[in-house]
Amino acid sequence: MHAYLITAQPSRWRRAGRWVRVCMARLLVGAALLLLGLLVLVIRCLRPIINILATWAVRTELEISIRTGLPSVGATLGAHLTDAFIAEFHKGWNRTKEGQSS
């Protein structure tokens, strides 16, 4: 004689509940993927418009700086940002050289 483990099968309500949970999870994942895809599509569609507006802004700023004789804001900010990045790089470079053992 062998001892068998007798297990009860899940009821119809439990099976229906599991089916509902699985379907809801799949629907939620599908909705999230759909929203992510729509976001990517919108960004890809707007990118050429953003590029055109940025080019227009740069040309307008250049034209105004030529007419007024004042330096453009973008060039001034870019020069200051470059100086700040160079200073930070040299600080980090000097710290790593001091920490090295020869």
C-alpha cells in the first residue's frame, strides 16, 4: 500500500479569480507599454520642430549681436561654462596625481 497525497482542486471561483488577475496584469502591462510607445512617438515627432526652433533662436541671437555689436549670450555663457569645467577637471586631475604612489 502506498500513501497518496490527496489535494483538492481549485474551485471555479479560485480559477476565475486567477484568470481575472492574470488578465488585469497583462492589460496593465500592455497599457504601460502603449503609453511609453506614445511618449516616444511624440518626442520623435517633435524633435524636428525643436531643432528648427533652436536653429531659429541661434540665428536670431547672432543677427542681433551683429547689429548691436554686443557679444551673444550663448557665447558668453558657453565660455564661462567651459572655464568652470576646465577648473573642475584640473582640480580632479591634481587630486588623483597627489593620491598616486610612485
